[in-house]
Amino acid sequence: MTALGNVLLGIAIASALAGVASSLALAAELQRRGVKIDWIWFRVLIVIRYLGQYRDITRRETGRTGPWYRAYVTCMIVALVTAIAGLVLRAL
């Protein structure tokens, strides 16, 4: 079970890194559209402010939510689920 737990934790880390990359791409898209990004508080504000802004802006432009929104949310959910499962399996 420890080996499978380690694999799941590795997937969680990879997914978290992909989430970071997608959040940076999301911020770049917002900057391109004229939104000022506060880089000092970016980690906190990505969930509170910037995700909603990106979703609203892309919906206004195209009628659909932009791809970086889905990428970020998906990566973070996968990271959370696999991290929890990996930690549980390592504890057994």
C-alpha cells in the first residue's frame, strides 16, 4: 500500500504544479485584457478574485468559460483527491 500511496502523492504533486502553471497562464490572460495583477497576494487572490474575473471576462467575450479556468480547477481537485488518498494509503 505504501508504493501506491507514493504514486498517488506523486500524481498530487504533478497536478499541483500543473495547477500553478495554469494559474500563471490565467493571470497572463487577465493582464492581456487590462486587469492589474497583485503578484504579492496572488496565491490568495487567485481563488478569491482572479478566477471569477477570468470566468466572467471569457464568458462575455466568447459565451463560454475560458480553458485556463477549467484547467486550474481540475488540477486542484485532482491534487486534493490524490493527496488525501495517498496519505490514507501510506498510513495503512
